[in-house]
Amino acid sequence: MDFAKIFSLIITAIFIQNIIFAKFLGICPFMGVSKKVEASIGMGMAVTFVMSLASGVTWTIYNYLLVPLQLEYLQTIAFILIIASLVQFVEMAIQKTSPNLYKALGVFLPLITTNCAVLGIAILNIQQEYNFIESVINGAAVALGFTLALVLLAGIRERIEYAAIPGPFKGVPIAFISAGLLAMAFMGFSGMQI
Amino acid sequence: METILFPVLSLGGTGLAMGLFLAYASKKFEVKVDEKVEAIQNILPGMNCGACGFPGCSGYAEAIALNGAEMTACSPGGPTVAAAIAEVMGGTVDLSGPKMVAKLLCQGDCTKTSKTYEFEGELTTCAAINLYAGGDKSCKYGCLGYGDCAKACPVNAITVTEKGIISIDEEVCVSCKKCVATCPKKIIQMLPMNKRVTVNCMSKDKGAVARKACSVACIACGLCQKACPVGAIEIENNVAKIDPEKCVECGLCAVKCPTKAINSDVKEIKKAEIIEEKCIGCTACARVCPVKCIEGEVKQKHKIDQSKCIGCQLCYDKCKFSAIKMNIQNI
């Protein structure tokens, strides 16, 4: 275990290569569930759970099932299958444990299934040739970066509600502009080398 | 062989494992759903049209069972569904009131109006064409006929006719108001289905302008207002409006309308007649008659002047002794 590497992995995933502000993956839930801070935290938690689990499971499946059988070309479809099942499972768990969060997330919970960020990270883990521990940590860290972006935007949008926005910009357009400004702010991290 | 077998087995096996895991999880994490919610959900039509104002049928079912929402909000289901829901909830519902249907208040098809320009864009929707000088129709208030409402209708009650205007099948309409929301010209309105007389024009232009744009436009001449025996017609913004609450469907306004902007589906002439044996001379009928065609002294047999009677049935409804009969002649 190389702690320095893991530390740099986490910092890179959250700030430098933030999944939304630098890689532009997972924009759909980022726009859809960032109206309220509470809902965005819940979504972040759900995505964190799914992403860490998916990273671990996909890494295992890839290295112990697909590689030995020389079926690497099946990686995308296998990963989609796994991620979809995990999201189903998370949906059940949330419905059971927190009906209010289930209501708040609404349609966006099943949408984690088609959240390209989850699939993207699973595939990136394989490309970067991380080991199991690194994959899970990377998945969790990326999801934390996603949560951070989501909560930041939700906070901004809650305040925008009370601002005098010109008619054509009300709602989603101004949210996109805010997100763009946030992404520009995050460009400040892009030169860092850890 | 192996090139096929291994991928199929590995992927199939993964899928099976995941499926079994989910099946186990669904048992373990089962959420008890209120059985009333489920019962109501089974009653509702399941169209998820949103007419009730809740997110889909399941949302409405929950709102009724858990928060005591109105049981009559489902317009596609109508009275039968409302009654069935009331049975589940153990309450009663008030089912009076006519079915509201979408009606197009425009008759300006291509034979009545002209095109002001030829639209050559890719996107032929009412919303898009409405952006160019308020549409390509000579009348700026009329139906554009590109069928945005027809696309929005969940039950296909709306069709675009070959004359470039839409027609709504009121029998099929489920009063979900989707077309009303979609129409950029706002010329579809929810009106009671049983009222068969409507002013089918929304043109706010002055008479001469409206007439030039469309041969069946309302020119706000006021003849219908004068003709109406019950004062149900008001003229606002250069267009006549019939109050469906007051209208007695005599069809007199439609007869008087010089441009035929008022459309009357009344296809019969009704005349009231007094059955002399039953009349006791209470004068109740004479008091409600809007055209004062009933004559007779107190405690004398009354008479109805057949030439004046407009067949509004007000006297028929009023008479406590069933001494009035309606003679119906189809035109």
C-alpha cells in the first residue's frame, strides 16, 4: 500500500480531474438533482455507493472473468449489466430505508444506471491499470468529486431562486451558466501535478 | 464453438447471478405498500396523462389514499372510476356536472381563410410557424392546422383534416387539457360537452378586418346578443362569448349570425305545448318563459304561442304537474 499514491489519487479525482468540471461526465443528474442541497447530498451518497461498489465489482469481473477467457471486448456490455443491477439494488435499499430521499431523487435514481460517469470510471479504472484497492478508492473519490460539484451547484441554485434573473435565463439556462463558471473556477486546479 | 460459448456463458452467468441477487434483495427490502393505494391504482386508467394534477396515476392513487385528495380529478376515467374509487375509500362522490371536452373555437379552414406566406422551413409545427409573424394564416387568431395538439393528445382524439384545420372527436376526448396547454394560439377551450351552441371564433380584430381575414369570423355585430332570449351572450374584445351556464340551446343566435361564426349542433326544433287536462293555471311557467310566449290568467288553462316559443324547456322543467310536453321536430 502506497499511501502517497492513494492520497494523490483522491486529490486528483476530486479536484484536478473532477468528473463533471474537467471530464464532463454525468451532466444529467448534475443538472437534474441540483435544485435542492438536501436532494443533491442524497444523490451524491447514492452515486458514491454505486460507484465504489461498481468499481470493485467491475474490476473483479474484468480481471477474474473476462481476462482469463480473453473476452476483454465484452467489457462495456458486462459493465452495463453490473451497474444496472447495482442501481436496482440501491433503489430498493433507498426505498426501504429512506422514503423521503426516494421521493426527492425520483426519476434520477434509475438514471444513475445510464449515468455515463459510473460506466466511465469503471472503464477508466481498467485503462489506468489500477489494482483492486486503487479502483475502489478511485471510484469513491470520483463520486465524492461528483457530490462536491452537485452540492456546490445546488447551493448556488438555491440562492439564484431569489435573484432577479431575466426571463429567458430563468431555470435551467442560468444553472448551466453557473455550472460553466464553476468549471472555470475548477480550471485553477488543472495545472497541478501530484 | 468456444468463441461463442464462452462469451454467452460468462455474460449469461453474470446476468443470472445478478438477477438472483436482485430477486433476493427485493424480498429482503420489500416495502409494504398501502393496499388502498394498490386498489386505486388498479382502478385508474393508467394513462398517466396528468389531468388530475398529480405525477401520473400512481401519484394520484397515493394522494387519494394517504392525503385524502379529491376522488373526481380523473377525467379520462370519468364518473365510473370516481365511483369505484369512492367504493374503495368508503366515501361518496358528487358525480353531477357534464363532461368537459376540448372544443376548437375556430372554423377558418383553407376554404374560409388564405395563406399570407408559404412556409418553407423544416420544422412545420404550430409553435414554430407561430413565431413567424404569428403564423401563415390570414387570421392571426385562428387554428394554424399543423397539429401540435394532435401530437400532444394521448388518446388520438384530434386529427388534422385535409382542409388544414383540426377536428376533435368529443366522444374520445378524455379532458386532460394537454391540447389546451399546447396550442400556441390558445383557441382550444374546455367546454361542457352537452352544450351544443358555441361561438367558433376568437378573433379580436374589428369586424371589417376579421371579415377580410376569414369568411366565418365573428364580426361583433351584436345580432346574437339581441337574439338571445336568456342574455347568455356577452361581446368582449370584438368577439361574442356564450356563457354555457346560462345558454338554453335554443339556437336562435346561430340562426341570426350573419357570418355563421356561431355553430349550433341543435338539429331539431322544439316547441312546448300545454296539456290542458293537467294544467291548473299556476302561472309558474309563464314567469320563467324568456320570450313571454305563455299566456293565461291565474287558475285558467294556459296557452303557448307556438310562433314565439323557442323550445328552451325552461317551462317544461318548471312545471310541477307535468302539464307541458315538448314536441320535437328534426330539421
